[in-house]
Amino acid sequence: MFKNIVYKFFGIEEVKDPEDTIPVVVSRKRIIADKVVEVELRDPEGKELPAFTAGAHIDVHIKPGMMRQYSLPNNPQERDRYISAVLMEPEGKGGSKALFYDVQEGDKLLVSKPRNHFPLAEDAPYSVFVAGGIGLTPLMAMAYRLRELGKPFKFYYRARARAWAAYPDLLVEEFGDSVECLFSDEGGREKFDLDAILKEVPEGTHLYTCGANSFMDFVTSTAEKYLPEDNVHLEYFYAAFDADSAENQPFELYCTKSDVTLEVPSDKSITDVLEENGINLPISCSDGICGSCITKFVEGEVEHRDGVLSKSDREKKQLFTPCCSRAVGEKLSIEV
């Protein structure tokens, strides 16, 4: 039933039938904080949706030519719905505004199957979550999972104001004393002493953070004083690399499986050049934050510009994100 989606509610009739997408219906839409909208998605026939793990996200096809990635904050045990909580950004690229204003209950959308490039270390003896603003969404699902496993954790939720915070009451209701909500308009900034917190955590603790890039920079720079680098995990909502500061150089790209050599100019990405030559990789964000295009390279050096791959992934010199990363030097060989 309705395998082909017709986007009539945008005044545009365009049939979409991607192979790796799932049809869903917007079963509920509500404002949960200032400029934050929650959208609940369900199977149109009431069937179970594909399972997801804590920290996962989905691609949401908001309208033709507009796809965005949103984390799933609800309990991973739930198979009947996906939930997305989205901050409407007036100065953004338009995705959050379209979801906030245009998408309505009853509308039919397409979403990807859940992907997870921000996994939870379920065997950790203790976990610390530090969320900034809407960055709490992937961390909420992790808290649900740890509660199911009976694992201890502490959840610190920072926001400028309670009115701007998504789910503060739900967090306390679900996780009780494991949660501290710290709002700047209530003195929360002064009460949040991450150094003091991390000095007291047990050995083997893992820390997870998500929020604005500057907020995560603060969290990770503090955490590295107390925790091994491999125990600190972060997920970007925005591009981690400042592309405007980069001086792109052209280079030669050899595709081993296709046995073709291509020239990548300074003003185009690898995925742009591949697409122009009939080689298509899965791509969603173009900013190196969703991980859908991760590809293996076999020769050359890479300047990593993503926010997905871990330090250990990069040190292995095997994987990179061709949507934004580039070659260091004159040649790069990849497995496509």
C-alpha cells in the first residue's frame, strides 16, 4: 500500500520510490518547546517498523529534493513508531522550517531504515551523558537502553532556558535521580562543573555528548583530562569542518572496481565527480555527519573533514567520507 509517495501537500506531484526507504505516516505532530517540534512516524498499515539501536538516526524525505537526518530519541524497544524532535532554525537551510511549518498530521513521508554511527558501549561500567539543547535526542535512546540493561549512568541536560528545552519533565519522569537538568536562566551554567563530575567517575566510564559544536568542544576538551580518548563519543548536528577555511587542491581519483581514473577539481567533491560519471554512492548530508557514504580507500592519504569517523577509524587509513573529505597529495584510489 502506497509504495509510491505523492507529495501533493506541498503543491508538487512527484512520485518517489527509492529502494532503501520506508513509507510512513505522520501520526502526531506537536510543539514540545520553544521552536522545537516533535513528529511521530508510524507504518501506514500499523505494522512494526525496522528495529533501531540507541544512538541511531533516520533520513527523513521532507519534500522533493529535501532530505534531513534526525536522531531517534524514543525507547529502542518500541517497534511501532519513530520519533523525531527538531529545532526550527530560521537561518538554516530550510529543512527544519519545512518540518515545523509544512508537514502536518496525516501526511505521508519516506524515511530510511535506521543507521547508527553513534553506538552505545553497552558493556561500560558507568556512562555519562552531556546534552546541549536539542542534542539530547540520541542520548535519550541510550538512557532507555542502559535502564533496560540495568547499567548505571548520569544524564546532564544543558539548555539556555527551560522554555527552550525538549523533554525535561519526561527525562526526570523516566530516569529520576539519574538526570540533572541545568538551565542557564535558572543558574544552571554556574552549577555545571564538568571537571568535578569527571574526577569522581569510576574507571572504564564512557562519556557521550551531542549539541552545538562549541558546546561539544568544551565537553571533549574537559573529558580528555580524565578519560581515554576512545571512551569519549560525540555526534555532530552540523558540519565539523569549516570548509570555507580549506584550500582545496585538484587531484586524480582512481576507482578500483570501476577501473576508471577521474579528475577531481578544487571546486567539486568526490561524490560530485563520481555522480557526473555515472557512479553513485549513497549520500544524504554532504557534510560528513550522517555516514551514509563511508567508503574504503586503498592508496593515498586523506584529509578527513567529517564528524563521523573515530580517531581509531582514521588511524587505520581505510575509511573516509567522499562527500566532504579530500586527498592529501595528487592521487587517491578508492574501492568503487
